Amino acid sequence: MIIEIGHYALVLLLATSIVQSLLPLAGTVRNDPALMAVAPSAAVTGFLLTAFSFAILTFAYVTSDFSVANVWQNSHSMKPMIYKISGVWGNHEGSMMLWLLILTFFSALVATFGGNLPERLRANVLAVQGWITTAFGLFILLTSNPFLRLDPAPGEGQDLNPILQDVGLAIHPPLLYLGYVGFSVCFSFAIAALIDGRIDAAWARWVRPWALMAWSFLTAGIAMGSYWAYYELGWGGWWFWDPVENASFMPWLAGTALLHSALVMEKREALKIWTVLLSILTFSLSLLGTFLVRSGVLTSVHAFATDPTRGVFILTILIIFIGGALSLFALRAPTLKAGGLFAPISREGALVFNNLILTTAAATVLTGTLYPLVLEALTGEKISVGAPFFNLTFGLLMLPLLLAVPFGPLLAWKRGDLLAAGQRLFAAVGIGLFLAAIAQWSQGGGPVLAYFGLAIGFYMLAGAVTDLALRSGVGKVTAGVARRRLFGLPGSAFGTALAHFGVGVTVIGIVAVTAFETEHVVEMKPGASVEAGGYTLTFDGMRQGRGPNFTEESGHFTIARAGVSKGEVWSSKRLYTARRMPTTEAGIRTFGFSQLYVSLGDAMSDGGIVVRVWWKPMILCIWIGSLIMMAGGFVSLCDRRLRIGAPQGARKARPVPALGAAE
Amino acid sequence: MTRKQKRLAVIGGGVGFLVAAVLLVMFAFSQSIAYFYVPGDLQKTEVPPGTRIRLGGLVETGSVERGSGSTVTFVVTDTIGTVPVTYTGILPDLFREGQGVVAEGAFTAGNPVFVADTVLAKHDETYMPKDVADRLEAQGVTLGGKETIR
């Protein structure tokens, strides 16, 4: 009975979202405040209904109600509680429920915190959110209903895919969806503005916090996913340029571009049309990602049991939303007035440069991801585009951007002085080269390109610090004044510096791992040892063990450096009993930012075992840098100007909307 | 510079960048695309040694042999042709005889053995690499058990 209540709540949500899609829009057309006022309450109701429905699905998982087909397929009574809960979204239906939950959550946020928005804009934004909710609500109810029953109910479930039985599943998808789906708000703002045909700097001011929030979550989500794949799959890789990874990376690239262009629009009222287009494109890429992941049209290492018939439904949603949005854009964009002029060398110019590179990079990733699909459809030929393609194109494209990052914040708005900025960055360049030289000296050789890469990373770190130092006037005023000025800087200045610093940290991690990682595949018998990264790893023997729903064989290794013991590490192979599925649990030992990674292979007939050992220098920097970027996003979000400034902008904007909010 | 010249310079720079990016993408494609073959295709077409391809099919039952150290040899079949494969490294957890597999690598000159540097793993044992499933079905191989779960 309770399952049917959850199902019913989902149907009610669909009804609510249809109301939310139509009435507010009718309200703005007929200028009827009562109709427009329907939007916020419909959005909040929709969220509550979805949350209720989601809670009931979770309840079915927690109580192992195998009369629900979805629970039977993906759960097991012996499964630990945390995986029963995270297992809710560890499958197609549940994952779409999470998508919908987060979508309605954002609608409810707009409804609750959008009190300072002009009434018409808020009504339209929520109406567009309603369309998306309706589309995905229909999708779930018609093709992916998690509440379908089985009769008679099986006694035991089929268990969750063992790879997903990890704390990563509890963290990665919610974060990723908060990012991915969060961009729907930017999309809705763009469409709402196009419907009304009115876009000014105030609009950018309202959109930017949402873009920042979505971007920060997406950054964390991608980083978490990367780390999860790294430790769970046992292949030692942290990024595979796999279609599913690209699916989340493309919205991130476009979203990063959007953050920066919205900045120009907010401050200078330039790049209006472009910013609106980017808002549309970013969420379109999120939708495309959902399609790629959920339909299984591309061969992917991440492809879980997928169903191509559902792909057609999502493809339809995709075409309607992207096609509709771009048509509306084509229709309305010419009526928007272009704003503020600026010299090529200026803060705006730097941000345009950023946008040019990021969108080109996103387009490149898109090309590489979709090319096999297009070629197969056209010629029937099957190809795969692998990591070398992406490394070459993406790597080369990003290079000028990385070099330019520290320049951007140092250039003035309207007209900047490149030479002056270059002079100010002299120290940063010097520090970068100096630290890279030290690294070269301590490593005693290695590819020159790698040290060039490290120098770029260090230069970015120093550049971010330089930016803060210059803003607080270090060297020009006394230390006390500089310190006071530093703490008086707006949150967004810190956010920018932090995020750019994070990029530098990530670059250092990527370069170090790519250039200096070592890998050994060896056959080991107890007592044998192998050298990696200056550490000696000795194999002591195997041990049998069992967990709640698996049996495992673990190898025990002791680690020593120059004869001194540095700890131990267990690496295991598990066999999950319900699915008879083996998994590898890599043994990882962290030393500073570097890691020793041990993965077990097959046992040999003579008692030995194949062991794969990696030394991963500075690898943690990749994810720590991403977390610093995320922190930068949230620090910017806390900027008082974004919170308090927005309503001021709204009030100023209302009497003379075309002028927008002045600084 | 006049305003017009400035604008031209900016647009020219942007277009130049885009053209460079397109050329780069085309160059990278020509370097790094791997075509997908099943063993039956290789009876009809010759793949030059050193060209990276993806080889898909089923692991022939009884063909997996562990050599010295971590080198493994096995035979990939699509019931029409067979190709011997050698791979050094750790096989994915779900690598089993009679199951689908995708191996990436190249042939060496004058040797019929395919040298794989990557053997693709799948997250889910009910999941068949789509490329393999399509091609095998097209050649009339029934995939036992593939649909039994759903």
C-alpha cells in the first residue's frame, strides 16, 4: 500500500508540474498577478511530492521490500544499510528519481529565495522549470517507473552491482546531479528572459549565484567520481576520457565559461547574447550527458545495464528542449541590444579569451565523444576515439588558457595594460621556473616538457597569490594596512584567487602523475619484493576473509624505505556471493600527496600471484585542487554583494528596466 | 588602430584560433582513431602491422593460457574467424572464457598474434559491449543469457 502512495505522489507531481508549466505563463501573458503567484507554491508542492515519493522508494529499499521490482533487481537483504540507502540511485530508475528530486529542489529554491526577482521573471523561470519537470516526470512514469510491483514477491533480491557498493555511490551521484541539474536554473532564466525579451545586467546578477552553485557542486562531483573510479576499479587510472566522464565534463567546461561571461555581463553589460546562449548550451550539454549515460548508445566502461528504448524518449526530450530553446534564441537574440564596448586588451578581453578556449575545448570533447556515433550512423563503421585524441587536442587547447589565467584578474576593465600586468607577474613566472628547477634537481632528470608543465602549475599558484597581494597593496602600504585591506577584500576576490589556485594545484598533480608515475607488473611469491617510487614493497602472503555479502582473498604487503618500515597495505579480490561477481579492491597507501597503489591479479599455479604496483607521485593534488576550486566557488557565493546586491539591483532595475542595475 | 581595425583584429584572432582548433582535431583524429573489428572481418581485410585497432568477440572456451609472469594468451572468436591474442598485465575481473571481450592493440609484422595493451573491463556481468553484441548478432551468433535478467 505504502508503495502505491509513493507512486501516486509521483503522479500528483506530474499534475502539479503541468500546472506550474502553464498557469504562470498564462499569468505573464495576461499580466495577471494571481496566476503568476501560482508558480512558487506549485514549485514547492512539487518538491515536497517528489521528496515524499523518493522517501517511500528509500523506505522500500531499507526494508528490503522485494515485491517492488526495482528493489528486487538492485538490493539484497544482507547488504549493509548504507548501500541499501545509496543503492536507491545506483540503478536507472532510482537515478532518474534523484535527477527529478534535485530538479524540483532547485525549483523550490528559486521559489523560496527568489522573492527579490521581478514577478514576471520569477513566474517564467518557474514555468520553464515546470516544463523540464513535466518532461522528466513523464519519462519516469512511462518508461522507468521504480514503483512497479512483482507478484509473487521473490524471497531474496539480486543485489546491487558490487562495484557500486561503496561510499562513493553515496557521495558522487548526488553531488554530480546537484551540478548537472543545477544548470537547469540558468537555462530557465535564459528562456524566461528570452520569452520576455528583456535582458540586462541585473539578469546576470541573478543568474550568477545559481551558475556558481551548480558549478561548485559539479566540480566536486566530477572530482569525487574520478577518485572513486581510481580507487575502486583497480586500474590505477583517474580519468579515462570515457563517454560518461565526458558527459559530465562538457557541462563543466561550458559552465566555467558561463561563470566568466556572466561576470562581464554583470559588470559591463557586454556579452549579453553570448551569456544567454551559454546558459542554454550548458544545460543542453547536461541533458545530452543524461541521454548518453542513460541510453547506453555509446560503449562505455561505465555503462550499467541500460535500455536503448528509453534512449528514444530522452532523445525526444533533448530535441524538444534544445531545439526549442535555440529556436527561441534565434528569434529573440537580434532584438537584444549589445552593450559596453571594450578594448581587446582588458579584463573583458581576457574573459572573452577564456570563453573562446573553454567553449572550443568543450566542442572538441563533444566532437570526440559523438564522432563514433555519427560515423556509425552514417557509414556503419565502428571506431573508438581514445585517450590519445583527447590528450592531444584538449591538452594543447588548454595550454594558452592556463598561461593566461593569472593575467585576467590583473587587467583593468575596459582598457588594460598587458605590459604592466606582465611586469607584475614577473615574480610569479620566476617562482614557477625556480620551483620547477628544484623539482628537476630533486628528481634528477626526466622529460623537459614535464618540468615546463610543473612550472606552469607553480606559476598559477604564485599568480593567484600575486593577485591577492596586489589587491591588498602589499609593498605599497604598511603591513598592517595591507592585512586589513586583505581581510576587507570582497568574497569574490578570494573566490577567484582560490579557484585559480586550485587549477594550478590540479595541473601540478596531473603533470606529476603523467610524467613520473611508475608501474610494475610482477609475479610475486611470499617473501618477494618490488621497488616503486623509492619504496620497497614485500609480499607476505594471502589471507581468506569474508564480509557481510562477499568472500575475499587479501594479500598483505609491508612497505619499507631504505630498510625502515613505513607501514603495511592490504590488497584484495572479492567475490560477491549474490551475483557471483569478482571485484578488485586496490590497496592504497598515502605518503604526503603521493600514493603507492597495489592491485592483485590472478593466482598462478605455483603459488605466486600477479601483482600490479604503481607509484603515483603527487596524485592527490588532482583532487585537492578540484576541492580548492569548489571552495573558491562557494567563497564567491558568500560574497555579500551577490546576496544583498541582488535585491538592490532589482529595485533599481524596475523603474527603468532597460538601464539595469548600476554598480 | 581605428575601432574597425581593432574589431577586425579581434575577430580575426578568434577565427584563427577556431581554425587552428579544427585542424588540431582533424590531425588528432588521423592519429588516434581505432577501428573496431571482429575476427571474421580480419579474414576479409588486412590490417597493416602497427595500426591500432579494437578487436571484439568472445573468449574461446579453453583457450586462456597463462605464460611466464603476467603474460596471458587467449583466442578471440566470433564463430567465423579466430584471432590469437597476447596480453601482458592484469586481466579485468570480469574476463572469463565464453564471455564478451574487447582488446585494444595492434598486430606486429609477420606475426598472426594480436598484441593487446588494453583489455576492456565491464562494470556489469550482464552487460555485453554494444559493439560486440551488434556484430555477433549480425553474424547470427545467439547470445545466451543476455536477456534473461531483464
